[in-house]
Amino acid sequence: MTTNEYAQFVLQVKKDVILPEKVDEAAAHEIAQLLSGSFTYLLYEALWMNDFDMGTITKQLEQLYDSNNHFGLVYFIFILANAIDFSIPVQFTEISVNDTLVSILSDAIIEDWLEYNATSEITEYDE
């Protein structure tokens, strides 16, 4: 899915679908954590292997999250994945169009991203 297709999908779903007002938050958190866990670590690794500046990416994600720009964070993740032809699960796209669920997805992604960033420090050794 290209960024253009993603944007069109978001606009189409927002126009066509009337989402329920009440959301089971516990279930939504669980689904978002499972979804994020299924791709966030792999995306991080793929970006690193493609020589992306992980420090800068992490700072940008933190800024988006700290400013409550959950749609921006999710879209930035999509753009990063698209830049390296990394497949994002369809459920990511479906959740990202829901105003209530996007913040829950954003929470799960930033939590996983920061955890992986903290544990995957690259150590260089002198030979």
C-alpha cells in the first residue's frame, strides 16, 4: 500500500463508516499491543539495517507522541515502512482511522519503539 492509497483509504473509511461511540478500552489496548508487537521491532530493525538514523527517528516519534499528535505518529510509522517496502498489517490501517483507537495504537507503538531503542544499543568494539 502506497502513502497515497493509505490516505485514500483513511478518507474513504472516515466518510463511509459510522463507528460505535463506546469502545472496550481494555480490549482495544490488548489488540493495539499485539498489533504493535507484531511489526514494530521488525520495522525498527529493518530501518536500522537500511542505515536510517534511528536516533533522529526516535526523537521525532517522541515529539509527535508528546504533542498528542497520534495521527502524525501513526502516519510517520507508515511513511517509514513505505520508505523501505516494509509491509504493515492491514489492522494497522483499520485502527488508524478511528479517532478513539488511534491514540491507543500510538501508545502501544511508542512503548514498543522506546523499549526496543533502549535495548538495542549498538556497541562498537575496537579491533
